[in-house]
Amino acid sequence: MERFRDRSDAGRRLARVLMELKNSDPLILALPRGGVPVAYEVAVALCAPLDILIVRKLGVPFQPELAMGAIGEDEVLVVDERVVADARITAPEFWAVEYTERQELELRVRRFRGGRPPLSLERRTVIIVDDGIATGSTARAACQLARARGAQRVILAVPVASATTLEQLRPEVDELVCLKSPRWAGSVGQSYDEFSQVSDEQVVALLSHAAQHEALPTTAARSPSVDCRDDEVTIEVDGIPLSGHLTVPEASKAFVLFAHGSGSSRHSPRNRFVATTLNGRGLATLLFDLLSHDEEAERSNVFDIDLLAQRLLAATHWLRGEAEAEGARFGYFGASTGAAAALVAAAEPAAGIDAIVSRGGRPDLAGSRLAAVRAPTLLLVGGHDPVVLELSRRAQAALTCENRLAIVPGATHLFEEPGALEAVAAQAGDWFTRYLAPLVEARS
């Protein structure tokens, strides 16, 4: 096959092959930076929404080219348990790599998204597009992360990749589309006449232009059956405005505040799913950002548990001043590092927290404050999430309050398996209903 003039030319050629997917309501996901110009042409041709899939491979510390997992936005984490076991990676070693890569991922998220939340992949057909595939490690991680975020069908589409690499990737996808697959392992750029580096500004401009010409779906939907207050709110802490979403079912006197983990926000599709379930059971919810965009730029803030806990306490104080919350009881739902922040905040005697739930969290990061927690605490962990399971067991041993470690069988870190997140929402609902009673009536 003749060479591609540039990435736009490659995208237009790729789009012609993908046209039969136009009626399947696909979502186009570009791997930045080089994949964005290619994916843009595909999105335009298929009249489909365009988003980016930001991926960071987690390399084995002493062999970085060997992937032991990958991370994405909204706390998405994929762990290759076989590699972790074979390489004898300890929990501290794993989390050290995750911490470093999370910093770089968050930098790219802020750079490319500009505050826009990622589109939901739940039950969607997604087409992952790059300008070519060399080793395949990034493409493999991208496909796994798309699955973890709920994609129903994953299609990997590229202009060029070696035949050997394609065969290695085939088990990761439902369909592979490649225009040029030489047997030799040459570089991607050899198939292009013009292959200059794509700038950050080009990525932002193409994404912005695509957003202006496409009605983009929201990341999650609220249950229309709940008669409630359902408002975007602003909570000012030390002069810093923090955005949130408050939902109050009619006559509810039980409130659950969500503490999101590093790399996540009030737009987290998993937490919004749980919140919607709680709303249906008569529980009010507040999802809010613990940090402003400027504060997130300081990486130390993202993992400053004490700072996050203080923000959670400030939001609790603000909520107690709302008319709907008069005389109400309060609970915390924490995910990842947000679980540690929830426990540290609840350890404060003035917090007045009546129940806590941790979802795949890092309660161990609460350290010595665990012993001061008095609110009944539920630790929800996936049965196939060995690192977090061990850390949660250690944290549970330090708790002196009523507590329970609940394992969701077969679930991994994000509970993306069928029925896993529903199990999390159900158990969280039972826990909050039990300990926030009698001021809330179960509506399950």
C-alpha cells in the first residue's frame, strides 16, 4: 500500500473502512498526541463524538518496558496479577510506580481536557484510534482501560502496525482494523510522508472543534424517578470555590458526602452510579471536588490526606447549614485516597459522622488516625484486588470502631465486572440505611 501523506490522510482512509459502524452509535477515542488528528477525521466522517483516552503504562521497576498494569482517568487501574506475582512486586513498589505515573497522567489530563469531564463508555461501542502501533503496550493498556470503564464493544483501528503486533493484540479487542500491516518491524513514521510531532495546542484545538460540532453525551444520568433537589452548588473554602452536585430526595434526613480519590472528581461515573442508587433509597448525596483546578496543578495537594480531610470537613459544615440538612445524620463514602480523607475527617470529634463506606480505598493512608474513628466503617474490596485487599486488612486491624471488611467475589479494583458495582451500591445502601436510621426509610 502506498504511504500516507500525513495523519489527516490516514484518518480519512481509515474512516472509509469504518463507515459500516456509523449506525452503531460509536464513540471515537484517540490516543494523544499522534492519534488525535487521525481520530478527528474518523469522528467527522462517522458523525461520532470524539474524546481522548489518556493511558499510562505501569512498568516493572527494574524492567520498565514490562507492563505490570496501566492507569487511566477516574481512578481506572488495570493490574496484571501474573506479572506482579512473577516479578515479586511488593505493594509499596507497585504504589510507588502508580504514584509517579499518576502525576504524569494528571498533568496530561489538565493539559488536554481543560476541565471537561471524560465521556462515559458505559455500554458503548468504542473505536480506539492511534496513528500506528509499534510495540503494542500502549494500545493493549488502552483496550484494557476501555473495558474497565464499561465499554461494551472495543474496536482498535490504526493506519499501520506490524502483523506480529496485531496478532498479539487480537485477544484484547472485539475487532481489529488496520490498513497496512507489514511483516517487518519498522517504525510507524516510515509509513508517512509527513510525520512531525503533534503539539499540545493541536490536540486541544481538534478536541474543541469536535466538541462544538457534536452533541456530546453526559458522563452519567440521574434517576428521573426521584422527586428531589438536584443542583450544582459551589462551596467556598478559604476563599477557594469548589464545585459540587447536591441531590436531596424529598424529606430526606440522611446525607452522604463523597470523597473522590486522586485523579477523579464529582464526574466519576462509578461514584455517580452509587450516588444514584443511594438517592433511590431516600439518601441525599453531595459529590464535590476536593481541590480546585489550580490546586490540582500542585501534585503534593492531590495526595495530601490532611488537606483533603479538611476540605471534606468544610463541605460537611457547609452542608449542615443548608435548610434541607437541618437535624440530619451524615455519612462519608470514600474511594481510593478519598477513603483515607474520609476516615481522617471522621476521626475529628466535631465531625459528627454516623457511617463510613470505603470503595476500593486506601484506608491505610489514614495512619494513626484510624484508632480515633468512631463511626461504623464498611471496607468494600474486590476479591481480585490483592494489593488493596491486603492494605484494607491492615487498616481494619487498626480500627477500634464497629467495622466490616466485605469482599465482592470476582471483582477487580474498579468493580467493572458484571454486577460488581451494583453489589457495591447495594451494600453501601444497606450500611448507610442501617446506621443513618431511623432518620431515613429504606426505599429498596
